[in-house]
Amino acid sequence: MKPYVIVFGNEKGGTGKSTIAMHIAVYLLNLGCKVGTIDIDARQGTFTHYFENRKRTASGDPTIKVPHHVSILMSDAQDKLETEKIERQSFENAMKELSDCNFIVIDTPGNNTFLSRLAHSYADTLVTPINDSFVDLDVIVKISHGDLKNLRPSIYAEMVWDQRKERARRGERPLDWIVVKNRLSTLYTKNRGDVNTVLEALAKRLSFRIGNGFCERVIFKELFLAGTTLLDLQNIDAPMNLSHVAARQELRELISLMKLPISQELIQQELIQNVS
């Protein structure tokens, strides 16, 4: 059976793609799934650096599970066709290397590249984190003259549509696109309400679902340095506070929203382990 592919994508950086991707990968590992991960943005390498930090921590702690990670560098060939040929081969080699996995989690760069478009075309589930602002929303929708009723798809939404067509051409299942509001403030503002209004207006038109990611918390910066996640805190005997508990609940709600092909028995086992 082919691995189920989860792609994290957005044509804007700083939205928390790598953080959510790592948490989803570790969640699936903790369920007992075999998980592979791919960093399409190896030159920036945030996802890869996260895993390098995790491997160092895991070398002294066997409770820290590490997926099979592959990083892909963009080709430096001068010819466009040659570049795309090399990058396609690199991507296909990575997918083949991870072909025995249950899930493959892919982190993509915050710009429009051939590798990113290729990865999007392989997504069974696409997760697009955005910050709760019109600056981030601009990559999905263009708003003319501030008129919230005059909306049209932006560059990233058009790219996703193109990759949906590519999947259909290959005879693959429809892509499930989820736009996740991430790095949320705990305060509700008029701007936040307007962003919600636009997303809800676009959801049916562009065929995506809407969900919440994580609230903005310092803990995520600290976890990156050790390569750990919220799900590792109990194993490494780190102190837990109410903020951590709330963040773990946010993760469970996101997992539930994603509707991944995971048996309910495995999910119940994971919940029991985290309560005990």
C-alpha cells in the first residue's frame, strides 16, 4: 500500500509549517506508524535542523523516536529543463526510499519552486498554516480595494489548483486542503474576525477546510533547540504547565480535523498513554 502523503505548504515563510509538521510526524510515530519525512527546503533547512537536533537528543534518550528523514537540495544546473529533470529524480528517489512508510510528511519552502509544486502534486492532505492577518491571507486571496466581498484567488491558491489537476491527470484521489490559522493570539480582534469572514467565504469556492493550529507560545522556540515536541515532554520529565496542556489539546484537535487514515484503536492508545 502506498504511503499517505501530508504536505505542509505556503508561499510565505514564518507561518510555523516546520513546527506543525514535526508535531504531526511525532504524533504518528507515537501511534506506532512508520513515518518518513522530507525537507524540500534543504537550503534553508529548518525542518532538517529540527531533526538534527532531535537525533542528538535521541542519542541519549531511547524514548525519543526519530523518523527516517530525507533532505533535498535544489539543483544548481543552469538549464531549466535539466534543473527540473534533476530535481524530479531527487524527489522520486526520496519517495522510493520512504515507500515502506505508512506516512510521509513533507515540509516545503515559502516560495514557488519546481520542487514545491511537485511535492504539492503528491499531497493526499495539504496543510497551509497562515498567521491570523491579511498579510498572510494575501497569498491565498486577493482583495480589491479593501472590499471583503470582492475576492479572487491569489498565486498560491492558483498553484494548488494546478497541482489538483495534475493529481487528477495521474488518476489519484482528490487532494484534501486544510488552511490552518496558526500562531494565534489569545485576544480576539476585529482583524481576526475579518480574516475568518474571508476564509469562510473562500472555503467552498477554493475547496479547502478551515482549522486552528497553535497559539503563539515561547515553548515552541525552546523545543526546537532540543528537537523535541509537546508530545515528548512527559518522556523527558520536563515540567508541564497549563499552557503546555492547552497546546497538546490544540494538536489533538488538528489531528482530528485532518481525518488521517488512522485506526481509532491506535488513537485511544495514544490518549491513554498521555494521560497515564
